[in-house]
Amino acid sequence: MEWVDIAIRVACGAGFGVLIGFERQWRARTAGLRTNALVALGSTLFVVMGAYSFDGPDADPTRVAAQVVSGIGFLGAGVIMKQGASISGLNTAATLWASAAVGALAGGGLVWVGALGTAAVISLNVLLRPVARALDRRPSAVGREENTEVEYTFEVRCNRDHEVPVRAVVFAAVDRPDLTVASIAATDLPDEVVVITATVTSRERDDHEIELAIADVIRTPEVLGVRWTAQPLSPED
């Protein structure tokens, strides 16, 4: 009966992680199906080990569970990204922490509590998302819109022979105190044409400053064309 009980706990722990991970994978988050499933399964196995591997009056199986709680923090830190003033991945890290919790509950034999916890995690991720967006759109939040960090993407076309000098001009244009350079890449197109794509972030939206930043690029004779787009960055998830 002991092995059957262990098998049920392990299966439930992995299943809870799969359910939570399915929602994250569906929304294309950093930590998806496999990550959440493995986190929950790992927590289950550690708790089962603590419950069945230590005997004696000085044995304390809760020590293993306590280390799971602290250890998952290192994994959660890996999915939190900071780009300029914007921080993303906090909700994903919290979901991983919750996956570890439901796995620990399953490993401890509290399967029904783990099932309720799984349902609660999925419900909060699904139901609170539109609520949070509605709160961000309320009138009192409109004033903060100008201070929302924005990601600008520049696409500069030139002949392949002029890629190096044009890339230098693009880098000089976006190398400004108010901009943070995220990436600069080049893509080859037919007819010996290259598209240099530069992605930068700004603490607030200021299209006029962006136009000034790329003015030198536009005036460069080797440049065939320039276009740019702006996308507000959301710290959610």
C-alpha cells in the first residue's frame, strides 16, 4: 500500500504542475508546460523523500519541504527580466512558486488541498488578467501613460557593401542617455540589400526625440530607407 500511496502522490503532483503549466504555455509565457510540471514534480519527490526516508526521534521531514520553498526562489529569479525601468516575469516567477507549493502538498499526502490550490492558481492567472488591465485603463491611470516605458524598433535599409558604416551611424544615433539599446541585428534581403534592425527602450514615449535621433541616419547617402515603430512595454507576467 505504501508504494501505491507514493505513486498517487507523485502522479498528482506532476498532474497539478501540468495543469498550471498548460495555462502558461497557452499564453506563451517564459515558464510553460514542462517547467511548471517539473517544478511541481520535483517538489513532490523531495517531500516524499523527506516523509519516507528519515526515521528516528530526531527525524524532521519538514526540513526538506522548507528547502524547497527557499530553493525555488533561485529558479524564479531566472525568469524575472529587467530592461531599463521595466520589470517582467514577476507573475511567472510567482506561478512557479505556487507550482512548487501544490507539488509539496501532493507529496505530503494533502492531495485535495493541492487540487484546490491548482484550481486557485489557474483561476487567478486567468480571471485577474482582464481585471488588472481594466484597472490600468481607469481614468486615474491615464496620467501614467506618458511615463510608461516604450520599446522602439528601427529598420534601416542599405546596400550590403555599406552595412558596416551604416550600422555605425545607426548605433551612434541610438546611443543616447535617454535610450537603452537592447539589440542591433542585420538581415540579408534579395538584390544585395541589408536591413539593420535596432531595438531600444525609453522611459517614456517621446516620438519627437526619436525623430531627432534618427535624423542623421535619414541624411546618410548610403541609407535606402528608414522606418520605426513604438510598442509600450507591459510589466505584467
